[in-house]
Amino acid sequence: MKLSILSSLLYASAALAGSSPYKRNVFHKHKPTVEKRVANQPFRHPELQKRASSFLTEKTEPNYIAEFAVNGSGIPEVPFDIGESYAGLLPISEDPDESRQLFFWFFPSTQAETPKEVVIWLNGGPGCSSLSGLLTENGPFTWESGTLSPVQNPYSWTNLTNMIWIEQPVGVGFSQGTPNITNEIELAAEFRGFWKNFISTFDMQSWDVYVTGESYAGFYVPYIADGFISANDTEYFNLKGISINDPIIGDETNQQQVVDLPYVEYWNNLISLNETFLDQMREHQDYCNYSSYLDTYFTFPPPQEAFPVLPEPSRRNNYSCDQFDNLYGAILEVNPCFNIYHITETCPHPFSQLGIVNTGDYQPPGAQVYFNRTDVQQALHAKVGTNWQQCTDVNVFGNGTARGSDTSPGPAIDGTLQRVIEFTNNTLIGSGDLDFLLSTNGTLLAIQNMTWNGLQGLQKYPSTPLYAPYHPEYNGGALAGSGVQGVWGTERGLTFYTAHLAGHELPGYTPGVAYRMLEILLGRIDNFSNTASFTTQNGNYTGNSTIKQ
């Protein structure tokens, strides 16, 4: 099985890190230096700059559209000024009678000078709010599960560029209206209508646009990007690149069922399933032709042919081939707090301000979902009284929230992702190695079945050490690892990378890796092997600069 490749790469990375100060002297452990906070004074990252506003115009001032300009020092529970931002609703078309609207929260960059560019972030689901990404991954402030209060995020993507988090499609979060789409083509058309209204409102015509996201945004992002390309209108849809992490991009059987058992076997020292059960699952793996499928098609380079489509487990005579549910059910018996998004989690469940969506979310009696609070909705100019849910129970594709209700085949299957890669030559796909839901090798298997720029798949398994620069830490509530953090490879306009310690929500678990990714996407840094400091650091940090990994 090709998971042995991942094993060797993880071992190699560990060996490379052997000279790290974290390993050299166990009796004098090196710990990150953090700022000493003055009592009753809010934390302010010393490297961030406060620039003059260029967006507060007659279109966004309260005397024109009151719901856009946000009071940065008036966000409930946030004890510091989050800076300039704009939030509200915009319709999905230019039709004056259009009642369907998407909610956005837009933050100009904290940089004194920023190119005319904007990055879109989308969460997945389908039906999950992008505000969850803002609050727990890459926004200006984060409120992680199990923590007491929000903290400023030193690795906010707003440090690098202008950022917008958008709740879409219709039916998600604070968005308004009744959804009626059935596929991603229709979703992209509605998104284009919203985006044109946003660009017009904030006078951002002809700006470079980058589309990013995770999970089911593996569908959203390529189809939206392809819709931008097909519009052939650089005034409003000037696409320059995309990035997706832990994405669903292809066939679910290939991305999940086929690779789940090898994944569990690799991590079983942590998961702790017994051998009797694993032997039963190995019999299922062979019976379902998953073992032979991996041996034949998970190669680098791949066979230059389209991979056969395996039947979905639900379409067989029984559920023996539903390896995901079989394994997940057994793991929960061993670890009832097992988190499919980050497999190292154990009991107890941490409390999430975003509400209950998955098994790993916990709501104590009397707790209130943050974005369901009236004061929060008022602060963000959302429609007060909206029943905000992290992942909605509304049928966002018309016939249900399940993946199957989206009739699109998948961007890695129907040529959509291929067109985006070939148009931009700037596509990044990342994976957290601790993600069980959509594992690294599952995503790679989907890529190996895809042809772009003249060849099928990646010709080499990504194996170059991925480096996140050493850096000072100013906020003990939001830290990021340094040194070798994963592996990467790039071929023909597509870069694939992993983060060893990340789960499904890669920017939340490994913010330094995600920060470097964004620098690469925007053209600030050439690749993941570059050992230069983060481009937003003031001067060179020399604390560990002599450590070569």
C-alpha cells in the first residue's frame, strides 16, 4: 500500500528536524517567547500596521448603506479593536427585485500598502458558514473550542491582503432567501451575481481575485473559479489563483472508502483498534476490490488511463464496503470523543462557540451560539432574529443537504479543476495528515485520476520538506509551529502540500503553514522550501535562524 510512502516521508521529516533546539537538550527545553501582557490593556501585535481607510466612501458610510461599516471596537466579547471591516448582505443579481442575498464580512488588509487584490474564503458542508473559518482559523480574531475568550490572531490572513468571508450558497448562515439550485454551475452563477455587486459597491473593479476554501469548498472553489473564467470579464472576475485544503474534489468512494483502512492501520498506535476487528476490515477491503484498486492506480506516475468507477457502498447488496462507517463506529467505541477532523482528540469534548454540528462539538446547558446572539447580529448588520447555524439544516441544493443532492460530478472528474489549473497555473491543494474525513492519500488518489497541462496525475509523490519559518511569538493564545511542518511538490501549475500536525481545518491547526501558503498563492514567496522570514515580519528573526532543516 502506498501509505508506506507517507510513513517514510514522516520519518524523513523527523530526521531532518533532529538538530532542532526542541530535540537537542531535553533538560533545557526551548519554548516560544511571548509578550508580557500589561494588566487591563488589550493585546496589540507589534508587527501589524494600521493603515488609512480607502473603502469608507459614500457607498459604505452609514448615511448611504448603514449595514456595511462595522465598529471594530464594538464586537461582543472581543476586548480589542479588530480594525476596519464591513459586513452585510448583497443580492445575488443586479435585478432590483432580487430578494436572495449572501452575507459577507470584508476586512481590508492591515498592511500600509497592499496590491489591488482580494482573497475570498469559503467553508464547505455543503451548507456550512464561512464565519466558522473566520472565528476558528484565519480571521483577525479567533475563539477556539474550549477556550475562555477570543484572542487576536497574529496569523490572520488580513495581515497579508484584503480578505472577505462569504456565507454561501443561499440558505447558509445569515444569507437570506430560499435556495433553488441543484448543481455547482447554478451556484457559480449566483455567486457571480453577488460578486459583481460587491465589486461595484467597494469600487474594486479589475482587482486580482483569489478564491480559497476547504472541505466541500473543494467543489465550490473550482466551480466558482471556472465561472469567473467563463465570464471573460476581468473588470469583475479577474481570477489569479485558487487554494483549497482537505477538499472533496472527486469520487467519494475513492477519496474515502478506498483509503480509510490503510489510514487507520498507519495511525493505529494512536487509534487502538484490536487486530481481530482489523482482520475483518482487511477481508472487507479485499472483497470490495479496494486493495487491488490502490495497488493498481495509486502510483506515481499513475497509469495513463481513466480509473474505473467503484460502486458506492449504498449501491451494493450490503454495507460491508462502507469502510468509513465501519471504522468510525469501531473507533468511537474505543474513543467516544474521536474527532474525524483531527484524530488526536480525546475526551472530554471541548465547548464550541459555533454550536453543535458534529460528534466532537459540545454545548453545555444554557450555552448560546455566538453568532445567534442579538448583540452580535446587530454589530454585524445581520438580520436580527436569524437562526444562524454553523451548518444549516436548510436544503441548500433544493433536495437536501446531503452531498448526493448536488448533481455536479466533481471538479476533478468533469474537467473543471483542470481548466482552472491551466488558466491560472497557480493552484494549491493542501491536506492535514491528521484528517480522517478526507485524508491525504484520498485527495492524491483523486488527483492521480485527473489530466492537466498534457499529463495525467503527479509524476512523483510529493516529498520535498515543507518549511515554516521560525518567528517570534507575541500571543500565547495563538501560536504557530516552525521548521519542517510537512511535504510538498509542484507540477505543471499545481502545488500539493501537507501539514503533518493539521487536521481538516488546516489554517486553524497549523496557521504558520497556511500563512506561508497564502504568501505563495499571492506571489510573495516562491515555494514552500524558502526559509526566508514571513514577509510581514519586521526585520529578520534570528532566534533559530542557524537551524537548518
